[in-house]
Amino acid sequence: MLSNGQDELYNSILSRQSIPESVVGGKQVASRFLEELFSILFSGYHSERNFTSKDQISDQLELFRIRWKNLLEPYSVYAEKVLGRVVALDDILHNFIAKLPGLYQWMWEDAEAAFLGDPAAESIQEVILAYSGFYAGAVHRVANYFFKSSLPIFPKLLSGVAHEATGIDIHPGAEIGRAFFMDHGTGIVIGETTQIADNVKIYQGVTLGALSVNKSLAKQKRHPTIEEGVVIYAGATILGGETVIGKQSIIGGNAWITQSIPPYSVVYQKSEVRVRSSNEIQGLDFTI
């Protein structure tokens, strides 16, 4: 015999479970999409196979497009029935395959930026295989395409896969330029309306966020603009849609910025060192 709590739980699950036209397929769909795509784009890295001809690659991409037109169909249905807009999924996937050469080139430029920017990196191959910042950036380039194509939910699921795998949280709407490098990466947060130019380097724990989370600001630019060649060190927080970090600037660790910074600036937090007296040292007994 079921307790009242169990009965309520089971009824809730039955009434809220996934149905294609309203919940669209589950989180595992995005993970499989990235696994299959990257096994083609990074064969030998994200898969054990290697291609021996261009025809093999072409055939695999066409099979990929056909397969995912069917698997992503629930998102198209959701857009029409729930959001009231028509999404041309076939066109979106055809255009995605057409844009892959550019996306792929930018991914390799990101890998090269990581190799050149990190003394610990011994090869570009190591970056592709082992660097969480590279993986999160590559996923973002894919998610950003689908976000701009107005396919609902799926782009955020793609970003969620990278977030869970790396600890890097990039909204799929953020615009990120070429040769982007996230060093270490863990804890980086990049908001929806962030704009990042070429050759930017960001360290762990950086937040590019909004000054306000008011829902009425949903369609406005809420997140900062980072110009070309900027370096942002660990723990820095930069907030606001009108905040612009000028090109070639350096933002020191733990800086808190809510206003624009001119080009070629250096911003840092000044540390204060004070030597304690012997009286201060005696009697201290910290317990952790």
C-alpha cells in the first residue's frame, strides 16, 4: 500500500513526464549530438577512427544531418505549438553543415591560441585532447549557431553539456571572436549579451555579467563588451551592458569593474602587506 507521499510523487511524475511537443527529448540528446559531431570534426581525437578520403567525411556529415533532422524535430514542434513560431529545421541543419568550415577554422584558431598562450602546452594536439577551455569554446561555437537560428532550448542544452564537463558557463547567445583562450577555465561565467573581440584571454573564475537581473531587461544588452587583445586575470568581475574594456587592456585578478576602461589600460587590486607584532602572533589558535 502506498503512503500519501509516495502516491503524490507518482501522480506528479505521471502528470509532468516528458511528452515530445512540450518537453522535447531530454538532456541526453545534446550530449549525443556533440559526441557525434566532434567524432567527425576531431576524428582520432574524439573518436578512434580516422578518415581516408574526403568522400568518407562528406558521407558522414550527410548521414549526421539526416539523423539529427529527425532527432531534433521535437524542438521544431515545441517552437510551433508552445512558442507560436515556425522553425525551418531542415534549413537550419543545411546551413549548419554549410557553415562548418568557418566554425571548424575558428575552433582550430582557439586551439592555436591556447598552445601559444600557455607555456605548459606541449602541442595543439594536447590542447584538443585535454584542455577544458578549448572544449567549452568549441561547444559554444556550435551552440551560438543554433541560438542565432532561433531553435529553442537545444542551444542551452549544448552549453549545459560543456558547463557540466568543464565548470565553464557560457550563454549560447554570447558573441565571441577568433583565437579565444580560456586558461584553466573553471568558474568562468559569460552572459548572454557579452561581446568578445578577437585574441582575448581569460583566466579561471572570471565573470562577465549583468548589473541587474530584472526580467524587464531581457531584450537589452546587459553584459560587457571586451575589445581586441584584452587579458582578464583570475577572479575578475566585469558587469554591465554599457561597460567596455578597451583593446589591449589588462584586468588584474579579483578586480571589480562596472564602468568602461580606456584602451591600453592596466587595472589591478593593490595588496597591502602589514607585518604583525609579536603580541599579535601570541595567543592565536585557529581551528579548522
